[in-house]
Amino acid sequence: SRNSLVSFDYSIKVFDRYMKEMSHSITGIAESPISMLDEYLSWLKNQYSPRTIRVHISSARKFLKAHGVKIPLEEFRDSVTLPKKRPFGDKKVDAAQIKRIVLACKSTGLKLQLMIMKDTMARPGEIAGLQLKHLYLDEFELPYLKIPSELSKNDIPRKLFFTLETKDILKSYLREKFITEPDDYLFLL
């Protein structure tokens, strides 16, 4: 794609800048390509993120290979340690944050979806396809819903319980939206 070409072009320009700063030539690099790539990696570490470094090293290897420089893959893997990608740094949402979000929510449909997800840990796609026939709101049992296999991620039906508070919100939502038939979808009105 065009973005890949732009990225490759930029990586080659960075590699060219490195070669000029260090006074390297292709023939000089061909004598010890592994140690030069390791030096290049060190040079990149102060300027770029781990992901960008991996792209630059890969592009430099392709460039050198195109110019006839042999870089044994096993030796490269053993000698050049590429930086690890950093994990996503967001913190998990805690119960207090969820409660604040739900209380601030004006839409009863969205509020109900959030409450069901919070209680059951169901996926949004599973909840979006729920019909009235999937809910069990008996007065003398804990309320629950059945996620049918065709809605679940792994094609296994599940029975998920939810709180009485969610049950009350659900009942008022059903009355408000006039959802009475078993085949009526909860959230597609």
C-alpha cells in the first residue's frame, strides 16, 4: 500500500542519515553486517519508539539485502535484540467509574446496555442481538438471560445472571419501548 511505501522510504532516509553520520559504506557494512545493525539499533534507541525501531531495522535489512549484503537470519536473531513493543498503558475501569458513567447516562437504552454488560460481562455484540425471549425475569428466581450460540463469540450458548437493580431498569425499559413479543429485539427499536 501507499503507506507502506512511504514508511519504507522514510526508514531508508533514516538509515542513509545514519550511514553518513557514521561514515559507513555498503562495502564496509558487508564485512560485518550484524555488528553494524546492532550499532544502528543503539543509534535509533534514543530517537524512536520500539515499534518504529523495528520498522527501521527491517527496512535496513531489506535495503542491505537488495545491495547484496548477506545477513544470516539465525545470527541476526541471536545477536541483535530488538526492543519489545510497549503494552497499552490504560488502567482498567473500576466499579466507582462505572457507577459514575451509568448515573450520568441520559439514554435508558444505553444505561441498560451498560448495566447488563457490567453484571454479566457479556460482549456488546451479544447484547445488541438480544430478543425478549432470551430474558428470564421470574419474580421468584434471580433474573438471567441466555445468550444463544449464534450470538456468542465462540458459538457456545451461555446463561448469565444480573442484579435486581438491572432487572428493575430492564422492566421499565420494556414498558417504555412497548417490547412485548418474544421475537422483539431489545435494542433495535
